Amino acid sequence: MSTREESGRTQFASFREFYPYYLGEHRNRTSRRLHVIGTLLALLTAVVAIVGRRWPLLVAVPLTGYAPAWIGHVFFERNAPATFRHPLYSLRGDFRMACEVLLGRIHW
């Protein structure tokens, strides 16, 4: 395991190392639900924008995805979203957690 601290920030050598940390930051069931809803809304918004060639709608994709997730962090998890410290791993974690919830591997 190559996780290390660097100026007060945990660094991860891989997504495989990051994902257990990500799940630990999403223990609250309501927060997980909000994350999955946000992820699905973001995907739906992107599909509608692309299929309908409504390009300005693409601006709403991050908002529809992150607004519910951040509400989950503020009101239910009471922690800061990993997005600010690990944006790409966090985005990948959102998609993986949504898939695992939809497949029944994580309770929602």
C-alpha cells in the first residue's frame, strides 16, 4: 500500500487504494442514495443534451451530479466531499458506487 500523507493531504497511488477510503466517506445510507441519484441525473442530463443536440444543457451535468452528493456530505455525512482533494478518483468512485448499488452489492 502506497498511501502517504503530503502537507496534510492523503495521497493514493491508485484508485484501488482510494476506493476503500471513498466508501468510508459514504457510510450514511441517505448520502449514498443522494450520490446515486445525482450520478444518474448527471448521466440522464448528458444523454438528453447529446441526443437532443442541446449543447448548453451540458453545463447542467456537473450541477445535477454534484448538488445532491454535496447535500449528502453537508447534512448526512458531515464531512467534506473527496471531490475537492481527489477529483478524478472521486468521480470514478461515484460511478463505481452507483454501479455497485444498482447491482445490489452495496445497500442503498
